[in-house]
Amino acid sequence: MSDRTILRSTNDHSAGSLAPEEATVLLVEDDPTLRSTTTYNLIRAGFHVNSVADGEAAMAVVREQLDVIDLVILDIMLPGMNGLAVLRQIRTRSDVPVLIVSARGEEQDKIDGLELGADDYIVKPFALREFVARVRATMRRRSIPTARPPAVLYRGALTIELGSQRAQLGGVELSLSRKEFGLLRELALAPGHVFTRQQLLDTVWGTDVFVDERTIDVHMSWLRSKLREAGSADGMIRTVYGSGYIFEAAS
């Protein structure tokens, strides 16, 4: 019989103020000590936690409660139905974010998990701070609107062709690298929204690449320089000190 535990966080989110409020995590882990420790730390980080010990119990929760699950944390080496089988089943039903946590750290294991639809893969043993950061990064991606964008964005004198990855300012073609275009695209998709450096890294660089947040500042400097050369005002992309960046061109 599987060990199934459902725990809720209290209203005190001081240990993890960055966690999305009321987010629910399904934790699938057969090791009782690790399951208990992980559950405890997720609750301290502000999450609601539904924990189970095997794949069959995980799928029972998915069938019953999929509409309220915001993230699945999934071990691969489970009794009975293994984690990859669970992941396949989940992906036939939903695109809910899935974070694989496994002792299997070979490159092919990671490739298999990611190709089956996992959003991230972390190898045991892991540092607690890294684990919580990975969970929060996945939840931040869930919080960014995912509606299909238009083919072309018009932001004042700026035109951004999303499909061809071309941008013009006042009819002047901008020579942008892929990362510079990605930053411009993400900011322009949500004028007035402050993006943190980590959000931009997750979206433009991807979550499987570890890059220092200051890399954003360097690429943003290059992007702003090219915009200025094409005649933009300095305030089109503004730094919000202590937070990140915001796009403020007239829409």
C-alpha cells in the first residue's frame, strides 16, 4: 500500500516569500525520509504539498486532482510504475510543469526525461537551496502568461516580427543576436511588466543552462546600444533597480 500524505502550508510564508501563493505541489518519492524532508522544506517555502510514494498513487492523484496541481516533483526509480512511465501518462493529460529529481545523473537519463516532457531535472543528492530555487523558477514560468502571441508586435516606432526574429525601429533594421532578440521580445510582449533577471534567464536562456544573472545586464547593455544607434529614446527599456527590467515604449 502506498504512503500518501497531504500537507498544507500555514499563512506564514516568511521562509519562502517568492513562492506563488496557494501553489500546490505533487511530490512523488518512495524514500520515506527524503519524502518527509522534502515535504517539510516545501511547506516552509510556502507551498501546499501532496506527497505519495509510488507511481500508481501519483496517477490516482493526477486523475482526481489534476486541475489543482501546479507542479509535479517526480522521482524516476519508483516501485511498480517508474517515474518515466508516470511522466508519459501525465503528458497525455496535461502540460503541468514536471521537475524530475533522481539519483540517475547520466546525460542520457537527463535527455530521456527532458524529451518525454520534463521541465527540469535535478540529480540527488542536491543542495536544498538549489532545489527550492529550481522549484520557484518552474513556478515563475507558470506565472508568466502563455497565450499565443501575435505574429508581429507594434510598440510605437518599434516593429518586432516574432516568426522571422527580425526587429525594426523607425524603418531601421536592428542587427540583433538571438539572445538580444529574445530579451527584446519578452519585454515587448508585456509592456509595463517588471521582469526579474532570473525570469529573463529562464525564458531566453532556458532552465537547463546555469548562467550568472549579470549576463542579462551585459546583453541588455548591447541591446540598448543598438536601439540607441537606431534612434530610440533611452527610456524604452528601463532598469528597475533591485528588481529587473521593464519595457516602456508607447504601445
